[in-house]
Amino acid sequence: MKNRGCALELILVLAILVVLFLIVQSVGLPTGLADFLKLPEPTPTILMQPAVIDQIKPLGQLHTSSYFLSTVVDTQMKIGALNQVQRVLLVACGKVDAGVDLAKLQPADIQTVGGKVVIRLPQTEIFTTQVFDDRKCTYVVMRDEGLLLPPNLVLETAAREAAVANFRETALANNILDQARDNAEGEIRRLLSLVNYNDVQFIR
């Protein structure tokens, strides 16, 4: 009997809490109480696993290299009066493109003497960093919204932004800019050899 009484009391308390929650959602809190319960703007806590370089690919263009990467992002945020934790675990894959913008070449950057060419290429740079939207490689593994809380769209956006930043940092740490320059130099040498410039040198 005691157990039945405790269970009934628990059900009654939960029912009262649900009714109060619905009233607050539809009517809102009194101004004074709302100000008292007002919490600072929550910010996500992001735990990032090291990105894995799945593929390094020199492209057919003159001045680019691409890194294909994947990572897992754990994004969390405390929210509400009860400090409930909302969480999104995202698996993300994407690509970083880098290279040399040949449009920045100036006449003074290219010198020719007979069959010899000396070229000073512009600085290599990252052109794009992106997360693929293909659901086969970028998807939410787990989503925890907490009790009676609306879906938190901020968390997935924050996870995607963190993945983009991580891909860029990983590509830079693995010398994508050096590879982009090497690929560009090799392709320029190959193309110039087709018009009988067999001695091509690059100034760095």
C-alpha cells in the first residue's frame, strides 16, 4: 500500500509540473519572476576529436590541392532553469581546397631568357573549407534535447562550424599549402614543356 501511495504521489507531482509548464509556455511568467529566473545566454561546450585525413588529392587544375577529412564533434549546452544539458553528437566529413591564384601574377613575376623561365608564384592560400551535406557522411549520431525542452538548432550549427574550423586547422598542420605549391609548380613545368620551355625555375 505504501508503494502504491508513493507512486500516486509521484504521478500527481509530475502532472502538476506538466500543467505548470504548459501554463508558462502559453501565458508566460510574470515580469518580476521572469527577470528573477532569467539566465545568462547559454554557450555550447564543444569536444572535438582529432580530424582524420581520409584522402590527399592533387586536382587537375593548375594551382590546387584538396584534403578530404572526417571528424566527430560533441556539442553540449546547459539551458533552462534546471540547467538541463542538451547535446548533439555529429559525424562530419568535408574538404579543404588550397592553391595559388595565378590571376595575381604580375609581369615582373615571370622572366624568360631563351628557353629558360623564372617564375615567382603568388603565396599559396586556402580557397574553400566545407562540410559535405551528404547524409551518408555528415549526420547526427545522437541528439539529447532534455526533458520538455524544444529542439536546439544552435547545437548542430555550432557543431558544423567547429568541424569546418577543425578541417582548416588540420589541413594547415599537415602542410596543404606546401603541397598546393608543389602541385602547381609541377603542373606549370609540364605545361611549359609542351611549348619547349624545358628549364623552368621557381623563386620562393
